[in-house]
Amino acid sequence: MTDTTETIVTPDPHAIARAVLLEVADESDQVGDFVTSYDLEDHVTDFRFAANIRGYEGWQWSVTLYHDEEIDSWTVNESSLIPTEDALMPPKWIPWKDRLEPTDLAPTDSIGTDPDDERIEEGEVEESSLQDVNDAVETFRLTRRHVLTSLGRAQAAKRWYEGPRGPKALSTKTAEGNLCSTCGFFVPLAGELDRMFGVCANKWSPDDGRVVSLDHGCGEHSEIEPPEPSQLWVQSKPAFDDLHIDVVANRPRKQEPAAQDEAEGETDKTGEPAGDDIEAQKTVDGNAVDTEPAEGTAGDGTSQSQSAGDESVAQNASDSVVDVDAADSSDDSKSDADDEATEEDILNNTVADDDEDDEMDDEEDNARPSDDVTPELETVIDLIEQLRQNRADEE
């Protein structure tokens, strides 16, 4: 007779939990060694395994199993990743209202006040039977629906004292000991806040109309004497705009007399004029003949000046004034070859009409050679003026 013994195998909960994690993880290497287990309520146990996942340092795998003791079986509830104390965690969630700063709000924004705000409490709306209480309520205006609590006053005092109008401000360091507590423009507050704060009433101060601490300074203390007026005028540096360019039209450059001579006519190496200058010189030589001074002239010196003036007029035939004289001389030479270019011819061609004598005299008085007149034309103008003067002296 052979004895047979039945062996009942009890399932291992650690193996069950590891098998569940191998199915959940992307790779089998992400499931580490067993760490510990926690017995929870209602026969539930939490099994922890190390998590070898990049970016999840300090985290653990968690698998919760339910143990049925009657049939001795284990059932899987859930699996997840649980952070430990050494895990890298994001900051705790803060509601948006608690994240706002006073500087984040615009003048048109409003977030309201919660009914359970710890900074305020209900005021003394009803009248008390005690006269002292009624006087305090009237003095501190406690008849409002809500008033500040001691916590609200403490928070405001701390915020004001540590702000830009407290003793740590830069203006306090440069005030040279002139503090608001001794300033005539300092208006103390009422209540228990008057021990530390007041309101500035100096219109020249940057803190005008704002709450300042007693040990604050702005540099506009009432006891500071105005500076003595200086007799010296300090010239400030000139301000100029370097972002734009001013376009200025340049004046035409004045041509040198030497350059004008070269532009009007060039001469060859032998000193003889070339081109049109030869023909102009021949015309002058054929028409201009030295003559004796006529009756009423001013002697030999005047005749020599007349001859030199005639030659200058012929050589500058291109100018407007000389063109008229040269044209008249050419017409006279063609009509009568025996006529000579005398002083009277030049004067007759240059003197204005009798009706316009006054106007021409005024123009002659105001006429002055400009910078653009060539030296040759200036010589002709001077000669004409000299001849007119001589004729006026003779008359």
C-alpha cells in the first residue's frame, strides 16, 4: 500500500507583486529589489520596490494586495509610483489668489475680500451702555461694518516699515540725520500706529501723501535751509541729436583767377594765343587804331588809358557788358572804315537814357563787384567808371 500526501502550495505575495510590476513597467530593469511592506486595514498590504527609472530618483514602486484568509489567496488592487522623502518633487500647489502680489494688480483690477479674512473683524455698530466705549468708538471710527484686527495692523506696520519709506530706504542714508520725526511736514497717525508712522505733507518731497516711518528721511526736511544763489552761470554741455544727419547745401567754390585764365583760353609754349583767341586778337588789331585825343579829352594820360581800355573790351567779348560795346564797334567799322573807336564812342554806348538817369544813378551807387566777377571784367568796369568821372569833370 502506497501512501500519497497532497501538498498545498501557498502563493507568495512578493512574487505576485513583482509580476504585476514587470507587466506595468516599460522595461524589466526599471523594477528594482524589494524594499519593504506596509500592512494596511482590511487585510490589505502595500509592497514597495525600488524604482530604477531615470528622472524618478527617490521614488518607489507600490503594489497593494488583498489577502483572503479563508481561502488563503491574494488579489491585486492597484500599482503606482510613490515618492519618498528623498524624491525630487515640484513645489506645493499655491492658489492663484495667494500667488498674486500687490504690484501685479492694475488700478482697474479687483480681487475682493473674503468674508473670513483674518485681517478684519466686525465693528461696533451698536451703541454701548458705557460712555468710555462710545468715546473710543467715536475717536477711532469703529462704527464701520468691518475694522482692522490686531493681525491686520501688525501686517501693515511690518510692510510699511520694511518698505521703501522706512529706515532702510536709500533716501534715509542720504538725509544726513534729518528724519521725519522732527520734520514740520510730518502728520502723525491716530491709534496705536502713531508710535511708528505718519503721513508726509511736503509737496516737494517724493513721499508727499504717503505713510512714512518716524526714522525715515527724504532729503526735503523742513529745517534744511535753501542753497545760496550762485552768481556764476554754469554752462551745461550742449545737447545734440546724433541719430539724424543735417543735409547742408555747400556754396560753390570760388574759382581761382589762374584757373579761370586756363579755362578761358590756353596758350602754347611760345606764348601765342591759340584757337578763337587768335581771331579775336586779329579783329581787335584791325579795328582798334591809336589816335590822337579828340577835343575835350583829358590829355595824353587819358588817351593811353583809352587805348588800354579798348583792348580789354575786345579781349573780353564773351562777357555781357563787353558784348554790347564790341558789337557796336564792329558795326561802326563795317559802315565806315575811317571812323575810330574814341572815348566818346564808349561813353555814348554806356551812358543810360535821360529818362532813367535817376534810377541808373541809384543802381550805380549800389552796384558792387561780386565775388564771382572775373578780374578782366573788373578792369573794364573800373575803366568805364573812370571815363564817366572824367566826362562829368569836363562838363
